[in-house]
Amino acid sequence: MLNRQEILHALRKYAPISRADLAKKTQLSRPCVSALVDEMIQEGLIHEIGIGDSTVGRKPILLEYNATAYLVMGALFDGNVLHMALADLKGELLCHEKKKLVSPISGETLIQELEEGLSRLLEQSQMTKEKMLGIGIGLPGITRKRDGTISYSPSTGWMDLPVQTDFEARLGLPVVIDNDVNMMTLGEYYKGIGIGVANQIYMYVGTGIGAGIILHHQFYRGSREAAGEIGYMIVGAIQPISKGEYGIFERNYSTPAIYAKARKILPHVCEETSVIRQLVHHAEQGNVQARHLLDEVYQHWAYGMVNMISLLDPDLLILSGEMVNIGEKGVQRIQHFLAEWVPMVPDLKLAALGEQAGMIGAVFSVLETFPMLTGQK
């Protein structure tokens, strides 16, 4: 099976390529390559696409990887919006959609929306469910990928629920679940600003505050898969919290918390527009209170970053969610704070994939479980 993986990996990297060159690239014997290539042609994973050039002897038949042999669905439940996409075996999105759901949102409602969304996407792509490998779903809270449960989710109220089993029973497909920010992190690692970076932290500010952690190209989840729940850092005004509530950091400097602070100083704060963009605009127009609040937010976000940098020493820190609206001046301001407080400041970059990050990460969470079909290592 590892030989299949080597061949597919080489095909993805070097195609179009002949059987003979595949043998050279993989250091496998020609009979072994020919047998496995013929097997995968029958499965539809490899295509013969034409005749190559040759100075001597018979001209070789060129091969390429068929990325549309199977499909994967990626979904992300973010706030009250459900993002859904179909992708090929290379993780390229073929079609996607998003739907705003009405709160409160039950597990039954979410499953029904996923069912209906899958049907619409399959129809749009003119594909059938038989070609589906599985579905990756990003969910808020402490989501235990290993046993398929949500153990702690303040935004939905879901606690200790075996959601993976429920999803698989209704959708009729293998399901991988993970924390929503972890899925976004995976998306940026495979297709975004984090490609090829061995040690990186993805920090997200939205309804809550969370982080995804990749160390030595491996996702770090912790013993109870709660690594990255930085919303519980002691940043900002300390308040008592009960089980099922947001943490102190996110109570003080998540998007809703910043809106609450902004409403006290700005006469007309629009809930449909980024609060950071509004603060930046007013600060640039000379509003001193807006400038002070913006600096307060940057400073406290930086407190959280200092904690992570001091502990993990990443190569890259990716800023996402509400933080993508700070602009280059905002990045420089946070870098200034970090330079004062830690000896080694990592690269600080804004996330590149926007709302597609979570869907792409959810797709790759499934593709990672099928290396014999994808050639991933």
C-alpha cells in the first residue's frame, strides 16, 4: 500500500510522466510500477493522457493523477452561518455555498442543513453520492476528533454529545469532526499563508477567541484535544465564569466584546460591518477615543500572543477572523508590542483564505485519512 502512495505522490508532483520515469522517481521496480499503475487505472485514479517524446525505442505513454476520481465535502459551522463545499482529491474547491441559520440551532437542524446542502452541491457539480469519500465538519467548542464528540461548546450549548455518530447515521458517509479554528488552521497550512511552515499558530477572533497549533508539521491537540482554547487565558478584566460560559480573554476582546466597547464611544456602530474597520476609520479621522480603544484591543490581543510565543516559539503567527481587518498599520502596531515583550518575534501575517479556510481545512481533514487515494505523506 505504501508503494501505491509513493506512485500517487510522484504523479501529483511530476505529471505528466511515463511508467519508466515513475519507477525512477519512486525507486520502485518497473514491474511493480506497471502492476500498480494498471490497478489504479482500473479504479479511475490514474489516466493515460497521450504519447510522450522519445529519442530511441517505443514512445512512452504519459500518465496523470485523476483528482476527480472521488469527492470530499467540507463544512464549517461559524456563528450562525454554515459554509459547505465539494472538493476534489487535491483539495481544490469545485463548488461551495453558505447559508445563514436561525438561532437557536439544534443538532437536528444542522444535520438536516448538511443533508440538503450536500444534495444541492452534488446536483450543482453533476456528481453522485457514490463518488463521495466522506465529510469533514468544523464545529465550535472543544471537539474531540478521536472519539467524535463535542465536550464543551458555549456558543451552541452542546456538551458531551457523540455528534460524529449522529452525522454518519444520517448522512450515510464517513465523517471527520474537529474544532472550527483547527479546520481553518489546516486550510491555511495546506492552501494558504502557512504552506510549508513547520511551526505555526493560527489565532482567530470572532464570537470567541481560539487558536490552532502546528508543531513540526503535526497538528498539536493536547491530551483532551483542548489545546488552542486561548479564550480562557487571563487577559483583560477578570470575571468569574461558570461551566459552559466563554472565557475571560474572549469576554473582554472577542468581536462581540469589542462591539460593546465601541458602542460606548461611537454614536452609530453598524453590526453588519467589521467593528475593527469602523474603529480604524474613526481613528484615522481623528477620533481620539476610537484610537485609544483600537490601541487597547491591539495591546490585549498581543498579550495573548505573548503567552503563546513564549511557550511554543513558532515560526509564524497567522491573524484571522476580525483581526484581518487591522491592515498593515495594525500588524506593525502589534509587532511593536511583541518586540517590547518577547525576545524572538515570529513572522506575523494576515490569513489569506478568508471564509474558505475552514471548508478547505475540513476537506483536508478527510483527505488525510485516505493517503492511498491521495498520495499525501
